Amino acid sequence: MKRVLLMALVVVSIFAAQAQVCTPDMTITEPGVYPDQPDTAYADQPYSFNFQVLALRDTNVVFAGQNLDATIDSVRINNVIGLPASFTFQCNPLDCMFTWLAVGCINLQGNPTQSQAGVYPLEIATTVFARAGILALPVPDTADGYELVIQGDGSASVFDVSANELRVYPNPSASGKYTLSSNQPLSIINIINVQGKSVTYDATPSQKQTYIDLNSVPKGIYIVQAYLGEERVSIRLLR
């Protein structure tokens, strides 16, 4: 009986640990890493953010100086390079092996401090396991261009974009309506979902404020692509 109970506790512990990592978004059908940037972290507030990952099925690799069409068996996440001290990452699946058959996710966690305020360039180091004919080729790769921003003021409504102030409220919004307030002219280019697809929206500019209505789209994460002054920015909205 003790052995049965012990085994049961081990199984429950494993499932509990996996449930705490992250939940894959099974609505994603296009290969890629979503969203394109992690959420802003705030000093003295626990941080948790999920990347959603769907691997490519086919790719092109270089072997012995030749370009070969290859089928990807899986992609392993080796590391998230550039994370501040005390930040860690975990995957679902737990072995960090992703395929084109199902969406997986990467969870970033940490407890940022005031002294860590700043911008941290991130790189996702991977190994792609591809097959080209009879060849099985592990190909190291790195996805870069990600930035983790840690703000030191503890405010969850201010986004730092090269010293230009931009406020978004409420965020999240139950009604799907948002007010964007800035000290620079704001020009919205597009609004996309986590799959990179454009969605329908209404935007009404008014002096230093812009009103956005996303009432017609499902609940989720949306990215506003815009110009703040002459600088292109991305603004994350929670619906």
C-alpha cells in the first residue's frame, strides 16, 4: 500500500510540475515563435511570460557545401541567452523538444530588482534535427532579435520606448477598448494576433490620445504596430 501511495504521489507531483510551466496555445497553426517580443517586466514584481512555439516541418540546410532540402524531426531549445540573474526558463514539453505536430511553449520566470532595470537582448539557442535523404543532421541555430525590458518604477501601464513615454489603459480591457496616451504623435500601422494575422479594429486619434476598439475580436493577446514620432514600436494589448 505504501508503495502504491508513493507512486501515486510521484505521478501527481510530475503532472503538477508540468502544469505550472505553461499551457500551449493549440489555436496556432502557422510555424513560428509567438508573440514576437516578451512582455515588459517590472522591478519588485514576479515575472512570468510564455512564448508559444510551433516548429517548421521543412527547411533548407547546408551539408558539405551543398544546400539540401530537409525535413525537421524536432527542434530542441538549448538555452535562452541573455536572461538577467535570477531569471530561468522551462518548457512544455519538459525536455524542450518541439515538433511541427503540436504547439509547445517556453516559460520565462524571474524576480527583477530595481538594479536590473534596463533592456536585455535575448537569443534562443536551438538544435534542429533534420533529415535529408538518408542523412540525419543536427544543425545548431540561434533565433535573435528579442528584448526583455525591465522597468524600475514598478508601473504596469508605462512602456519605455527609447525615452518616449507611452501609456496604455486599461490593459487588459474587458470591453476591448483602450486609451493610448503619448507625448509624441502616434500613428497606428496594423494590429495583429499572436499568429501574426491582421485583425479588425477601430482607432480614433485625439490630440495626444488614441482610442482603440477591439470589441469585435476574441479574447487574447494582440500587438499594435505603430510609429511613435519617427520610431517604430510594438504595443501589447490584453483583451
